[in-house]
Amino acid sequence: MDKDQMTKKLEEVILEVLPNIENINMTSSMVDVFGVNSISLINIIVAAEAKFDIKFTDYELALSAYDTFGDLLTTIEEKLA
């Protein structure tokens, strides 16, 4: 799976969890721009685990681990490598 396909799948996950988000930007702050909180991030991660067939560690569930959706995508890419 290439990066564009992974980005599209992650965007689908984000929209499933946060359907009111428009124009997902992978470089904008998840908290400041999109209003992501720790609960919504965990919901995104759980959905991503199912969509990508991967597992996150407890440390990787922390909101402080990701500034942007791009950071989350990087973690997913590393898990799929």
C-alpha cells in the first residue's frame, strides 16, 4: 500500500469518527484546528487498528504523541513497513 492509499484510508477513518470535519489537512494541528481530544483520538486509533489491521501500544494512545494527523499517518506507515 502506498502513502496516498494510506492517507485516503486514514481520512476515511477520521471522517467515520469525526464526521463534521471538512477538508482534512495532514499538517494542521489536530487539537487546535480540528478539535481532537484524547477520547476522539482513541476512537480514531481503534478504528485505524481495524482498518489497517495493526495494533498501537499504550504509549501510542496518548494525544501528546501526535501533533497532526500526519504524525498519526507516520506511525501507521511504520507499523505497516
